[in-house]
Amino acid sequence: MGCATYVSKSMTVALEHAPEDPAGNRWVFVCDALIGKYCQGTRGHVEPPIRQERTLLRYDSTVDVEDNPTKYALFSDYQILVRYLIKFEKKASLQPGIFKLLS
């Protein structure tokens, strides 16, 4: 996908894209997002495609798969409101790659 801020409804998808910090933890923001009208995104987008040629009106966001999106690309900072920051701590007693949600 292109140059944007990416969000997902799935915590599993979000964790796949959250790198580990030096302590082995992962951090994920929980946000409200204004998705609006979307279309299929492509690599290299720096803004959403035009949806109405006559008025040059653009889509609000793009997605990975239009029929059943799991990732949304948002191109404006006003489209996201951060609500929480969640820390996932890696526990030695769990299988590698498994994280425990801390309360």
C-alpha cells in the first residue's frame, strides 16, 4: 500500500505490524477512525484516488481488499482520534510470538 496511516479492526492484524521494542514488548494504539468512502489501494499512493472526475472529489481512504477489508489507509491526520495505547508484554512462559494483554 502507499504512504498513509494504517488502521485495522483486527488486533491480530495490528500486532503483525507492531515491531517489538528493545524489551520485547509491542505497542498498539486503539483509535476512532473516519473511514468514509473507500476503494482498493495500491502501493505508492500519497492520497486517495479521485472518485468523481467532474468535481475532482477523492475517496476518503483506501483498503487492502475492497470486498472484505482488513487494513485501511488514511491520508489525513483529522481522520484518526487516538483513544488508548495498549502494551503487549512478551512472557517467557508463553510460546514464542505469543503476547499477553496487560490490564
